[in-house]
Amino acid sequence: MKILIIEDEPQLLNIYEKMLSFKGHEITTFLEPEKAIARLEDEFDLIITDKKMPKVSGLEIVEKSQKTSPDRPIFLITGDSTDTYEFCHGKSRIMKKPIVFDDLFKYIDDLGK
Amino acid sequence: MKYDKEFFRDILNAIDDKILVKGNKSKLLWANKSFLDCYGMTVEDLQNIVDSEHSDPDDTLQYVKDDEWVFQNARELDIASEPMSYHDGSIHFHHTIKTPIFDSNKKVVMGVGVSREIKDFKEIKESEVKRLERHEMIKFQKDFVHMLKIPTLFLDARKNIITASTAFLELLNVDLESLVKVDIESLFIDTDLEQLISRSELASEDVKIKVGNVLAVGSLTITPWFIDIDTMGGSLLFFKDRTEENKLKQDLELQRKEAIISDKLKSLAEFSAGVGHEINNPLAIVSGKLEILKLIHADDLEKLGLTSEIDSIKEATNRISNIVRSLKSISRDASLDQLTEEKVSTILEDVLSLTEGRLTDLSIELHKEINSNFSINCRPSELTQVILNLINNSVDEISLSPTPWIKIKTFEDDKYNFISVIDSGLGIPEEVAKRIFEPFFTTKPVGKGTGLGLGICIRIVENHGGYLFIDSTQDNTTFTIRFKKSAT
């Protein structure tokens, strides 16, 4: 699966990349969300983005991605335990930080079904 | 001619002197017509009374003393002048002779008083004249007070209620006849009337007066009244009703305190959210690196025998993340949150992750008895707050006892789901239990408790359609939250 990951914390980004590559996915990563915007039109199967980031927030990524590819799922990672979002339609999800990778793998598997 | 009872009675009734027969302890037995007319009574009215209510209490006291003297000394007593208050309120002086009547064993069984009115005032002692004047004055004052538009009590020097203004009677929904029988001290709640009266002319705030079920709150102004220049007759108590005002004040105070608490919570929330966010990233890194080790390097770990070590580190990071999550959810105002279905076990986990450390520090044993893992349609963080509050109350109560423990228990019956917080305390005294849910009520030392905790708890539980109560049927202190099962 082609996955775009946006996370401003290098160590976390590294973790996500390692874990998902290990599972055999094709990963593209961005530390700076503003640079990722230009790539939203590319054919990714899934976008995983942090919510709270400098300059461009995860919510803006969600919005922009839904304009270009309304059906593409997005996993929004948030540190705010009480976040619930209307956008969670289809296969998009909110994931609480720190994410549980077993859950993440399961959700990704679900996308292929 | 027949010398029967009627014959003698007719004779006694024909005598203009007043004849009164009393038994032991001044109990009235019989009186002739002349006596009864003065008091507007019938012979039946005399039953079971000690003396006339028309009389000045001082006079009555003297009658009783005189009767006692006659019984004890078994001799006649000649009273040169004695006041009698007739039923029309007028006072008359009499020359009275009290004679003992003996039974066959020479024991005094009755006393007969024969009184003749003294018409010539010169015969009356000077002190008695003064008393007569005083009586007239009190009578005038009594009428005057009764007409006052201010709730007023008119007391004699012994603090007996002489009269009350109509305004007072209306305020407390009582009639004068019942009121004068009441002990004045019992009317005033939490107020040392004795002290107030002794200080006189002093306005006292927040005085509570209760008659039956009617309670009035207000301020009290006390002023003495005088018979003459140096004889105090008693006190006048003027009451300003502030019941409504007071209720309003109390409501405002409650709102103010709640606002302070909610302000504190708000800043705590902002702080916690900030800290939570700061901790979350490094925590996610630690947790993520561990996942990498577990997933990608599982074989190496196995070889080195580190799998269980890594698992315990992972477990510990999970606990930290639970604490951060709970801390964030507890400190925010959730009253506008949507209701969501939440497993009770999840809520309890949240609570316990915040309290387990404190319980361990204080050597309080914690028991979990999850007999039923039901779901509650709730605002989870609010419910967490309630249970946390109950546990904190328990901790404050029992932490110094020899073997403290706290038990969290869930169970259900046909109709309801229950969550109980039970501690090693031996229940709550009834007088505390009665007031425990009142705002501001606290048994904790000053500065320790706001007295608002349980008040807020009960409100939150009620907003959830539940019921919070003290289960006094249990041996140990038990607070239980009950939720009705949904009709499905």
C-alpha cells in the first residue's frame, strides 16, 4: 500500500516509517506539512498525519486531501484524548497518541478488504 | 329540709366570697360560683389545671407556695392581701384564708381558700399597688406590641413570651395561644438568645427562628423594656425577615464558589492539556521504539532474554499514557460533551490510574470487585470526576485508621446498574448523613474541603439520570451510584 506520513517530530516519523516499511508498505514521509501539500494529489492509498503541527495543521491536510481525493482514507493522530471529528466518514479514523501499532496494522488491513 | 350535697353547694354558691378547693400540689378541685365568675369558668374547666392562665406567673408561683405551706404545716394560713387576675384582665386584691382539710388519719388532703376582695386600696401594701400599676402597664404594652407591623416578641424578665405581634404570628404561621406555651430557647436555632438578651440593643444577623415546620431567617434587634426607671420588665425582640433575601444570598454564594472552583479547574485543565501534550510526544517515541524492538527485533530480544523486560517497559508506558489521558479528561469541563456509551470498566480504569499511586503511598489496600461490566450512557470524564471524588473523600476519612482499605464494586439487579465506593470506615453518623449532600457542608478541617464535592457529584449523577446515595444498610461506609437500566 502507498502511504504518505506527515509528522513534525523526526523520531516519531522514523518510528512510523520503520514499522510500516517492515509491514511491506511503500512509505513517503514529510517532516514539514507545508511541503506535503503539493503531494496530496499523488496516488497515495492512505495518509497518516499528526494533528498539531507548525504552519499547517493536520486538520488542513485532511481538508485539502478530501478536496482532491474524497474517498482516500486519512488517519489523524491526536494527543487530545477527547477529540472526535465529523470527518471520520468512510474509512478515515482518529488515532490517539501514543498510537497502538497493533491497532494501526489492523486498520490498514481493514482498508484492503 | 334535706341536708344533701346540693343543699351545701347552694349555700357555698350563694356566698359572695370566693371559695376554691385544691388538692395536693395545688390541683384545682372545686370552686364556688363567685370564684368561677371571676375567671369565666365552669367547674368542669377546673379539671386538671394547677392555676389560672390569666394570672401573672409570679402570682401563681406564690399561690402554689402558699398551698404547699398549708399542706406541710397542716395549719391555717392568713394572707393579708393577694392579687388575682380576672379573666377580663383586671387585677383585684383579696384577703385570703387557706384552711387545711384532714382525712380520718389526720392527713391533709385538701386546702380550702376563702378570699374576700379588698375594696379599700389603703389596706393594700404599697408594693402591691406598684404591682397593680405594673400589671396595667404590661397590659397596655401587650396590646401595643400585638398591633405592631414588625414581627415582634414581647418577653418578661424570665424570657416567657407575654405576647407576639400579629406580624410575627403570621410570619411563622402560629397562633398566640400555642406560641406562649413554647420555650423561647427552642424557637431559636443555633443562637444563644441568653447572650443576645444580656447584651441588648444589639442587632444580630442571620438568626433562625423555627416554629413547627416554618423557618424564618433574618436579623434580630433586642431592646429591654422597663417597668420603672430601674426595674427591667423584660425584652422586646424585633425580627427582620430575610428568608427570601438569605436564600438568594446563599444561591449567589454557591454560584460564586462553584465559579471559583470551575475557574481553578479551567486553569488546571489548560495546564494539564499543555503538560499532557508535551509528555505525549516523548512518550509516543518511547512507546514507538519499543514497538519497533518488539516487531522488528523480536528474535534478537528472544535470544537475549529481553522480551519480558521490554514488555514491562511497554506496560509502564501504557500506564503513563493512561494517567496523561485521565488527567486531561478529568480537568476539563465536560458538561457540554455529548453522551457516549462507555464501559464501566474503562471509567474505573481511568479513575484508578489517577489514584492507585496515592493509595499505595498511604498503604491503603484497593479491592476491585467488577461483578458487572455494564455500559453507561454518560459523559465519561464527568463520571470519572464523581468516582474520583468519592475515593478521595474515603482516603481523607480512613488514611489514618489502622488497616485502611477501599473497595470499588459494580453489580446489577433487574432494574439497575450499581457502582459502589466502599471504605473501611464504619458508616456515616445519621446527623452527618442528613446534611452530607448540602452545599458547603464539610467535616474536613478548614481549608481542606470546600464542602462542594459531594454537592457537585450528586448534581452530575442526577444530570446523568442516576442517583447517588449513602447505603446505610452496609456495615462499612458505602456510597452507591445507581443507574436505571435502559428499557431495551
